[in-house]
Amino acid sequence: MIGRLRGLLAWKRPPHLLIDANGVGYELEASLTTFQTLPELGAEVVLFTHLAVREDAHALYGFASTDERALFRNLIRVAGIGPRLALLILSGMSADAFVRCVRDGDALALTRLPGIGKKTAERLIIEMRDRIGELALGPATGAGGKAPAAAASPSEDAVSALVALGYKLPEASRMVQAIEAEGLSSEALIRQALQASVRR
């Protein structure tokens, strides 16, 4: 089991990133919460990891804090919640907001996340209610500084990332185009698009 990686941040495009650890490149997927803590390309980064083993692939997921990883691991224990959907949940709302939804029984807020229907939201609330008390959630730490704005086509990067998170291309394009702001990084565009989706 790979539990932690330290190396140079070689490449990033939400939700994917590449870490060069002593000449070996590790491909990971990470939530937008973790992406917002990443340093500039070429800088050292430390991520806590979870290795998901399937018949057809081994997928490595990276987290800026052990708290976020713990929440991820609890999410994928819920029936119907796989690693990709758990990552989408962590990208669509903060850990604190998720905990509030579970404690308040707010299934409606959870159904605003893509891929979360009413039954899944209710299952999340029921199964996670006892587990969230075990999590000492706090701000993500460990990865590094804030990520700078993407050098080229942040809107295209944001659309690609939303598609990778499960949205259809036309819907992802509309979500990004609806954000009337210039100079935002791809991570900021994705975050705002997901937050707007949750509020609808």
C-alpha cells in the first residue's frame, strides 16, 4: 500500500496530477480541495494517498491532509459510492459543508452534486452519521502553497476537468461559460462551477 508520496510536482490538470519521486512518475487523481493547496510546477509536494485496486486498473488518489483522506475512505465504504464519486463529492463541497449536510439530514443539498440522487443522498446521511464523529476535519495541509493560475486556456482546462468528474461536455461548457469572471485559474473556475451547480 502506498500511503504517502513526496516528490516534485511535474504536471497538473484537475483532477489529474503527476509527481516525480526520485525519477519515478506517479499519476494521481485529487479533489479540488487538494488542488488548491498545490505548489507551482517543479516544487516539492507531499500528498497522503489511497490506492484503489480493481481488476482492470490500479488508481492512486492524493490528498493534502490525512483528514481529507479519512473522509474519502469513509465515503467509499458507502454502498454505491466509488472513488470517482467520492472525489466529486470532496470537490463539490468542503468537508465542513458535507458534515453539516449529514448532521442536519440535508439530503437536498447533497442531491445537487452530480451523480447523487435522492436515495444515494439518504444513504450517505444514514451511513456517514456515525462516522463523521471520528473525523477531526480541518484545513488541508501538507501539499504546499496555493496553485497559480494556469498558463494557458483555464476555461478549457476547467471544462475538461468537469468532464473527467462526470459531467457531459455540453453541460460542462455551459457551467464554465456561466461564470463571468476573467483572470481565474482553472481550479477557481471549476470550484465556482461546482458551487453554482450545488446552489441550483
